Amino acid sequence: MLKKWNRLIVAILFVSYLSTGTAETPSTQFPGLPPNFQPIKVTVLAFKIFPGSFWDLVTQFMAAAAEDLNMNLEVLDAKGYRKQMLNQAQAVVKRKNPPDYLVIANVKDIAEKMIQAADQAGVKVFLMNTGFDAEEQKQLGNPRQKYRYWIGQFLPDDYLAGYQAAKMLIEQALRSGVTANDGKVHLMAIAGDRTTLASTQRLAGLKQALAEYSKVVIHEITIYAHWEHDKAQRRILFDLTQDHHPNLNAIWAANDSMALGAIDAVVANHQIPGKDIFITGMDWMPPALQAVKAGTLLATLGGHFMDGGWVMVLLHDYHYGKDFIQETTSFKSQLFALNASNIDNYLNRFGQQNWQKINFRQFSKIYSPLVKYNFSVESVIQ
């Protein structure tokens, strides 16, 4: 009899608990949002040229932000094909139930066509990672000018990244005494391609640094390896074995895949990367981080994959009435250098890419009393 009374009391207490509303509901789980809100739907068009590429980091970081902010993220991969990405964009905006927001990049100059399609369909579109060159930007204006539904953009400062990587490379070679008989640094540049803005802007930054160090640096050659490890490795190894550039002691690469190809080429030529030849890369790809730790890669500049997460924060806040136009419609990120001085700290915290450690709500104006957004890499890794 006593057991029956105990069970009855437990049941009454449980019903009372539910009736008082102390169970977690969407409104208590996500304070500051309207009651019975529906998750925001976002579709991002990725351009994954190969498995484990930069776009994997971008979409993984976006997914972690989406989970924190109760957003539904759909990732469509064009697998490195320009036409496929354009077709995907056009198909998405024509859906019976399109997403609330479409996130795109200006891969091989197709962004305006995607923006046009979204604008005609009344689907809000956000540009990230790769934007327009100066002439195109002049014709298109800023977001919300020519195209009403192009609401914003978030782009890395590739020019500054190319410049900083070159300065680090040159200074390290000079400081270490790794110069040719003429006392100069002999540098090879590996660019991505001749048209993508990330490639042209990073190369322009390199050229600015070369101009500043013209008395101590000889720019041997610029090669285009289309962002790929194997193409970079084959071309550099050929040049080294054929003794085309016997004084080479520095290699600047526009991304980590090509930098890693350069490392493999130097090793295959029986030289020591990080001692005989210094190399820099960009993008913070996991193998590159390990190369920095091992000392074969001088530095990798990156962190701009996080821009995808910040775009999710901006779209979330915009959706719920905190329009980022109060600050700007064109956000800019700076790439951050990981080198021997800080690589261990970064790997200890995020070496497993466990982005769930990050509380994305602290970057949102809905959940935090922010006057201005702070999307710096330092705010995450320090």
C-alpha cells in the first residue's frame, strides 16, 4: 500500500512540474526569440575541389554555428565545377519552398548570375569568401543597391594575407642567413589561378612586399598550380631537379595544399624544408598545421573559414530584427598567422576541429548586449 502511495505522489509531482512550465521549451531554450519560432533555413553552395579542402572547414564551422543558433543548414557541393554551382543556385531559388537565405561565393565569376536568380525569385542571398574585383564592385555597387535581395557580404582581406605571408617569409630567410651567394633571398611564388579574386589579390599582396624588399629579394618565377598539391609538387620538383632555380631559398604559396606540395618536392630533392628552403601557405588546413608544428612550414595564414559561422550569426540576427546594416553590409576579415610561437596553443584547443566548444551565441546581438560585432580570429582562439 505504501509503495502505491509513493508512486502516486511521484506522478502528481511530475504532472505539477510540467504544468508549471519548468520543462524546457523553445522559448526558454532560446531566450530573446519570438515564441513558437521556426528554425531559419539556410542553403550554402560549397566548392570542394577535393576531399578535405578549405570548404570542408567552412561548412563544418557553419554547421556548429547552426546548431547553437537553432538554424537548419543545407550544404550543396558543386565538387569544383562552376556550371554545377550555377545550376544548383538556380534550382534552389526555384523550389516551391526555398530556403530563407542562400549563401554563395564568387567562384570563377558566376556570383552575379546567382545573385540575379535569387533577386528575381525573392530569395535573400549573402556573398562570402570570394567577392568581386574593383571594376565589378563599382558596377554592382554594395549589397542592397542594385540587387535588393543581395543583403550582405563577408570577405577575407586576401591582399593583406599575401603581403603578410611574403614579409614573414623574407624576414625569416634574411634572419636565418638562408640566402644565396649574392646575399639575397631567391623566391618562387605558387599562385592558384589567373582569375579567382583570392588568387589575384594574394598575388598582388606578394608583389607589394617584393617591391618593398627589392634590394634583398629576387623574384625567380610565379607558377600557377590551380590550388592543387600534386600540380605544385610536380612543377617545383621538375624545376629543382633540372636546376632551373639553383639559388631558390623561399617559396610563397597561395594556399596550404600547394605549400604542402612544395614541401614534398623539396624533400624529394634531398633538401630540408624549414632549413634550406622556407615555405609559407594559407588556409589553416589540418596537414599544414602539423607541418608548422614539425617546422617544415614556416607559417599558414588563415582562420577565414570561420567567416561562414559569422555569416550564420549575421543571418540569425537579421532574421530576428537586428539588421547588421547598422554597422555595414560589407564585412572584412583578416587572416591570422599560425607559426612556431602559437601553433601548440591552437592545436591544444582546436586540433580536433571540435567547434562545438565555441558558444556562438556570445557573438550574436540577440543573445548578448553587443554594441558592435567582434568576429576576429583572436576572439575565438585566445
